[in-house]
Amino acid sequence: MIVEYIRYTIDPQDTEEFEAAYARAAVPLSAAPQCVDYELSRCVDEPSSYILRIRWTSADDHMKGFRGGEHFPAFFAEIKPYVRQIEEMRHYERTPVHGAGASVPTMYDWAGGGEVFERLTEVFYANVLKDDLLLPLFEHMAPDHPKWVAIWLSEVFRGPERYSGERGGYRHMVRQHLGRGITEAQRRRWVALLMDAADEVGLPDDPEFRAAFASYIEWGTRIALANSQPEATPPLEAPMPHWSWGVAPPYIPSE
């Protein structure tokens, strides 16, 4: 993935039409399969200055795929009057230096911290052991299994990195599912019981939290289902998944 930055200086009397032109140009741009996302920003200190940020799947996809493709003519027709106002147009690669600030609370903090996830897994696994469909998968689980799942969830939702430090991270979790032959019916029951437990222990029920929480649970259980099949050979070395508000890990299509 590559990031293109285009810096413009626009005459103040033309800024309204400039933004309108880019709003129109955004239609063919967003339709281009090479475009990941885009954003046009206006400088507060110098209102005549604009920066357009576009993330492309690659520099080659931008320069050859998009510019040689069906969507470029309509895009360029809208922004052509402003090409002479471009002061910089370059591609940039992201570095490892990036992160999130503290202005938005993590899902871990919003939920109430580690104790809430411990209550969640205690209630959940107590109900799992009463469920005929799930009992065959969990009847021999270790007594501390609920605690470690709580620690896993805490780290996923940006809490302390204890599962990575004390349990082995993603590699250890993946190995717990190998060869277990989980069925889709069992996966769905697991999800349903966890959501019931979330209600029972008073996990935040605002739509934003529950939607993001449910998103991870769906993603995680579907990964576990796939990894548990007899023919599965999942990669054991992968980053620990981290979930936030409405954000999922990047989609990387298999080759």
C-alpha cells in the first residue's frame, strides 16, 4: 500500500468550486479498484492551502492501473483546471512509526477493564458447560481457561499485553483450535451464548461498542472455525489482532 499526497494552493475565490470539483471527481476515484481511500483537507492557518491524501494499493497500480484505466478520464476532467496549482505530488510509504492517541478511549477501557472481561468469561463458560452442543468441545478444558480467554480479549481490545507476554500470543491461541473440527452450529451457539453473557454481566450496550465487539467475535470465531478443520494449515506466526471502534484488521487477499 502506498500513500499519495498532492498539495494545492488555490485562489480564495476559487476554493468553493475547487472542493465541488473534487466532490465530483471522487465518484470515479472511489469506483477505481486501485484506490483504498482518500481525503481532501484544507489548511486552517492558510485557507488557500489544500492537501489531498489518496491511499493506493501500490504506486504501480496508481500510475499504470488507475491512470490507464476506465475511471481516470472522468476523474481528470474534473480536476484538470487545478493541475497548475499543484505544488507537490509524491508517493510515500508508511513507516513503523504510527499509533493512536488517547482522545478516544480504548474498547478495553470503555468496557470497564480486565475485571469486566473476567466476569464475562466466567459467566460464559459456566453456561457453555451446560450446553449440549458445546460441551463436547469444552468438557475437558483447564480450570484457568476462562481467565486466559479474558486476558486474550483484554489484549485484543487494547488492554494490557499479558496474553502475548505470558501465554505466547497469537501462536498459542491458534494452536488451541487445530484439529478440533468445530461445526458452524457450534460456532453460532458460542457467539449467541457470549452475547447473552455480555448482557448478563452488564457489558456496555451502546450501539457503537456492541457493534465493534460483535464484529471481533464474528471475525474471531470464523477464523477459529476455519483453523479447526482437519485439512487446515493456518500460519502460526501472525500479529496479535487488535480491535477498535468500527475498525478491522486490513484485508489482504490470498494469492
